[in-house]
Amino acid sequence: MADSAKPEAHAPNPDIDSYAHESELEAHLQTKSMVINMGPSHPATHGTVRLKVELDGETITKIDPEIGFLHRGFQKSCENVTWTQCLPYTDRLNYLSAMMNNFGFLNAVEKLIGLEIPERAQYIRVIGSELHRLTDHLTCVGATGLEMGGFAPFLYGMEARELIQDRVTELTGARLTTSFGRVGGINRDLPEGWIAKVHKTLTRTEELLVEMDGLLTRNRIFVDRTKDTGVITADDAIDYGWTGPALRACGVDYDIRKVRPYWVYERFDFDVPVGEHGDNYDRYLVRLEEMRQSIRILRQAMDTIPAGPIIVDDWRIALPPKPEVYGTIEGVMAHFKLVMEGIQVPPGEVYDSTEASNGELGWYLVSDGRGRPYKVHVRAPGFPVLAALPHIITGKMLPDLVPTFDTINMIGGEVEQ
Amino acid sequence: MSRILTMLVAMATIVVALAGGVATAYLVGGFVEAHGFTGASRLTNIVFLMLVFVMIIATLLTLAERKWSAFMQDRVGPNRARLGIPGLKNRSLGGIPHIITDVLKMLTKEDFIPGMANRFLFNLGPLLAFAPVFALFAVVPAGPTVTVLGQKVDMVVATPDFGILYLFAIASLAVYGTALAGWSSNNKFALLGGVRASAQMISYEVALGLSLVGLFLTFSSVQLPALVGDVANALSPATGQGQYLWSTQVFGLDIGIPAWGFIIQPLGFIGFFVASFAETKRAPFDVPEGESEIIGYFVEYSGMKFGMFMISEFVEVVVLAGVTTALFFGGHNLPIFGEALANNAFMQEHGWVYGTILGTVFWLKVLFLIWVQLVIRWTFPRFRYDQIQSLGWKILLPVGLVNVFVTAALVLWDPSLRALGVVGILEIAVFVALTLSKKENSEAGAHGDAHGHDHGHAAPAGAHADPHPSAAGAH
């Protein structure tokens, strides 16, 4: 506590210098800065991160984010299992948008193999990703409102999220840990009548977005709290390695879906909202607009999705159909080899990234050709964002920390892996 | 549909219960005056007003707040607790059993005192927070003075000469409880909360006092019964807020625009409402609690001590509504038909019926203002600590000062208060216009084109639109 205060050389420190007390009556009142621990268990720290905050009154003089409370050894775990078995681990990275992690990982593996997946599978991946982008942004915007005392926007967001998660459950069988998709495509086609249901859900989500928008966007208190707080310049943001909505809020038009389109994103008509000031308000607005754009993408994708296979017809990569497994020796052998030995990914390394809800979700994969990953590294979008927090918030007030921490939307699971 | 029916039934029940309570209060008051000693009705008033009305409303508020917030947020609200009585076992009863479970929970929880806390002050904190707000209601008149059983009975606990100054004095004591609770817990979060609370409450007392000066000038009194006033009758002209600014007779009934505080003193009303809202420490002024930042000044309290803080908050809500009603909403006076009712022969003969009607009117107004507070509480996010200070010192204080001078000049120029009424109605029109224009702007701005979406950052209305966000919600 005292060592970080760094008193000037001539000023006696009452804690360590005994002579300080001799002139106590003449001396000014000694002040000490206060160190408080926000987290690891604190209402404003999503997941479990600990912020060691040093306060001078209400002003933050120093802040030290401490991560690791959710560390699960993701990278090491992946080295011990087959490529397909990595999939459930990726669910737990950003648990708010598990499908994006699933698909990002699969995309990287497919790139390493050099595989083109069927068109319908690409559409389903877009649909799944955008659904989960919605849930992620809804949570972020809702929590921003909640932690500034506005409970209603949060519950509106939660209602929309629940509806979407119901659809996700129908699609994947799980609410959070979807483990959806397989190398080479998708393991399960869209359920019957699902698209109509999603259209309905999206209509309701749009209504709820209008409500959230009405409660927050022009709310004087909300604007005062968020505008010009948590500001970061575009240059600093790039230096820190920011991506995603937080970077776009600074005015940098960088969205991997547009810059380097993957899957079938270039077929859809959507805008990338770009902010200007890089403050909390812009990050909030960018997220709000991205949700509307996600809904646009979803509607287009669901209207134009083609029929066809959902996974490649290659028994070295995808499991053979069950009649083949039970009926033919080739089927049994392919099934056995895939399950026991895993997909034989050729040796090599690859970096591939997709636009996840919070930014560029990058995968650096190394394969030695033995059916298991040699190395899996994730470039989690939340990590650089959290790393810049001290830069943003030092010298600002403690109440500014809360909206800033909300709008950068750091997710414990992916930061700590 | 069933929800609407439930609400209608609940409203009817509330009106009947209020009328019953007020009638009982008047009759018992008259009885003890007649058979006891002079002034005995004041003692029963303590029981009825402060224990029965304020406490019961505050207790029910704990449920009403949760139900209403649920209503606003597309939820059902508390409905799980059941009474284990045959016939009621499977009914949620609108969540009423939750009140009992809450009380039982509070009473039976461990009363934890942190090891390093100052035990005496730690125990004193909740009491100091609770007692002052409870005592505030003593000077608020909750009904007219009527003759019951041949005795004059009024519906107020005390009518000291210094009137509303008592309110200021006692209200400022509440800050000690909060500050002590924050300091004595020996917890850094609680300390921050206590410091924030003391700064906020002390600075808003200035605005609070100033916002009422205009009202004192208008009615030349600081006593609440005089401010509330009475309607004209055969013996005396109307006084206080019982008088009309403009009135006419239709079929022998009087209608018109009454001289209520919020009409002749809209600025004073907004200033008072905002400032007293800040004093209650509820959202959007809940930075001392600030649950997502610093958890609050009562973070170390558990059990009934925490319950005392909570219930004192709800009592504050009731008292604030009561005081605002008395000061700015005509107290127990009816907006129209007041004179016709007062001069009705039956009403003059049976004073307690007249008292019951007007007393019920008072409590309905109180309930309305409580509802307004709930809506504000669940609509707005929280201010930042320094923004609260600048709202208090840079906006409310100057506005209050201007209001004092303008009011004084207008009262001097036109003692009939009509000039004041015209200015007041104009001010209200301006507020309504500002509020409405803000809405249009938000619709135009929010659905802009995706790419330059953020360029309308400083919307024209945003800059000047509303220095009193919570008050704008009240209109």
C-alpha cells in the first residue's frame, strides 16, 4: 500500500520514518491512498477477475487486473485429445457465444486440412454465429444498463436472450455449451420448422431492442455516465491489439466479415457500424447497431439457405452414415479409425481467425500429423481489451470503471483459457 | 386480463382500507377527546398516522416495489411463498406472504458484527438511520380538522410554530446513521458509501431548503397545516392550497384551478422532489449504495440491522410522498368540488365522514406519488457521484435561487397569486414541451443509418433538454 504511493524524498513517511512524528503537529495531514479489491467475487466483474484498485478519494490512481481465476488449462488439454474432442473445450472459452468458438476452431482445422465445406453448412455456421453474436451483445448491453442501476434494460435483454437460447437449444441440444459442428461441416441439420420460429424470435428481439434503446440511448443519466468515459484513441486501441466492436467504436472500420470474408458472409447485405470517439457510449451504440445488423444477416441467410449436404462426404474426416457403419466393413473401419485415432490432420501450422462477438478470435494450430493437436493457441479478443483497461481508466473515477468494464466486455473464460 | 382485474381489485381494496383506517382514526380521536383529556387525539394520531399508516404502507411497499418493477420488466414478480392454511395453500395471494417470509428471514438471520468494527457505532447506525425518517411524519397533516362527537379532531401529530423547519432539522439527522454505518463497519467499500452518502445528503439539503422558500413566500407560513389550508366555507375564506386561482360554479358545484403548490411553484416542486429523492438515496441517486460498484454503506450489516436500513428507505418513500402531497398537491384538499362538499349540510353535521373522505383523498395522493417514485426508481440508471454534486450545486441551487426572486416579485405584484399561477402553468408547459421534443429527437436519432450512426453524438436536445431527469419523468 505504502510503497506504491512513492512519497517524495524529503517528505517523511509516517509509516516507515520514525522522525515523521516529531514534526507531526506542524505537518500537513498525511493522506494515504486506499487499495480496494474489486473481485474476484464482485457484482461488476463478469466471470471472475480481480481488479486491484488504488484510490485517491474516488479517483483511480492505479489499477491492476489480475486474471487466472478461471484458468482451466485449455491449451494443454487440447494436446491430449483428438481434434474433434477439442470442440467441447472451445465451448468454454467465451461461454456467451459458444458456437462462434466452435465454428472458429473448426474453420481453422479445415484450413489446415485444406477443406472446403458444403454450402449449406456454411450457411448454418453463419446463422449459428449471428444468433450467438446477438446473445453476446444482448448480455453486454443489458449488463451495462444493469450495472449502472437500470434493471429494466437488462431484463429486456435477458428476455430476448432466453428466446434465442431456446432456438439455439433446438438447433444444438444445449443452451450454453453447444459443441456444435464437426470438422467438415455440421453434425445436425436445422430442425423442421425452426426457421419460422427464429423469424418470430427475431421480431420479438427487435421489439425488445427498441425498448432497450428507448430506455438508454437518449437517457440523460446514461449518456452522462458513458459519454467521454473510458475513452481510448484509435491508435492506442490498435497498439493494444483491440479488435471487434470495441475497436470499431474508436473509428477503425475493421471487421473480418468484411475485410476477409469467410463462409458466405460476402453474399449478405449488412453494414458495419463504426463509432467515432472510442468512449463507452460509442461502444454501446456500436453493439446495439451490430445486433440490428445481425438480425439482417440472419433474415437474409434463413431466406436464401440452399438445400444440400451439411458435411463433406469424406470418411477420413466425417463420420460415415450409420447405415454404412452397421452395414458395411468399410463403414465400420472408417468409424473406428475416426473415433479411436481422430482426424489425420496433415502436419503443418495455420493461423486463422473469425469475427467473434468481441473481436478477432484467432486460432494458431500446429499439427504433427498424429491425429492430435500439437499445439492450440487462441487469440482471445478479450485479452488485449482487458490489458488496455489500466491505460483507459487510470486517473478516472471509480464509478467510470463499471461502465468501462462492461462495454469492453471482457469474458473471463476466454481471457484465462 | 386477469392481471388487470387483480389490479382493479387491489386498488379497490386499498381505497376501502384507507377509508376504513381514516374513519377509525377520526372516531377514535373524537372518542378519546370526549372521554379522555384534551389533546389525547394527538396521541392516538401518533399511533394511527405513524404506526398504522406509514409503517403498513412502508411494509407493503417492499412487496409493491418488487411487483411493480416486475410489471415494468415483463416478469411475474414474487409469487412463490404460500401460506400453509387449507384453502390458501395453492394461492400466491399476489405475493403478500413474501412480506412475512422477509420479516422472518430478517429477524432470524445471524446478526453478524465484523471483528474490527466499532461495536457501539455499528449498532447505533441503523437506529440513527431509522428513527429520524420515522419522526418526520409528525408535522404532516393527513386530513382536515373536523368536529367528531362534539370535539375538534385534527389529523396531525404536532403543529409546532416552526413547522417545516422541524422537517429539515430531523431530515438532516438521517445522514449520521448512514455515515456512521459506513465508517464503523471498517470496510473500505462501506466507507466509500458512507462518504458518498454524507456528501450527497448534506449538499442536497441546501437545494431542499431553498426550493421551498418560494412556497413559504406564497402562503406566508412555514406551518404545514397552514400551507395545506382549507376551502372556503360560510365562516371563513379559503386559505393555503384550499383556495382557487380561478373558479366558477356549475350546477352549484365549484370547479376551477386550485392554487396547489405544483401549479404555482413548478420549479420549487421539481427542485424539492429531486432534492428529497436524493435524500432518500434511491435510484437514480443511489450512489451511496451503488450495488454494482461499491456494494453500499451497509455491506457489513446482516439480519434485522440491514432490515432497518431497508425499511427506513421505504419509510422515507412514504414520508417524502406525504410531505410532497401536503406541500405541492393540496394535501387533503380535493381539486374540484371542495367547497360544495365542505358546505354540504350532511358533511357539516357528520364531521368524521367529511374527514374520512378528505383523509382518503390525502392517502390516495400519497400512493400516487409513491407510485411515481417507484416508476422513477426502476426507469433511470444511476448518476455518477460527481454528476450528482454538479446537479445539486450547479442546477438545483441556481434554479432555486431564481425561483425565490421570481416568486417574491410576483407575489408582491399580485397578492391574489394569479400571476404566479400563470407563470407556473407556462413553466409546466415548457417542461412538457421539452420532454416531448426529446422523445421525437430520440426516434429520429436512434434509427439513423448504420455507418454515420454515431455522428449525432451531441444531439441538439440532449444538451439542454432536461436538467431534472427524474422530475421530467414525474410529469
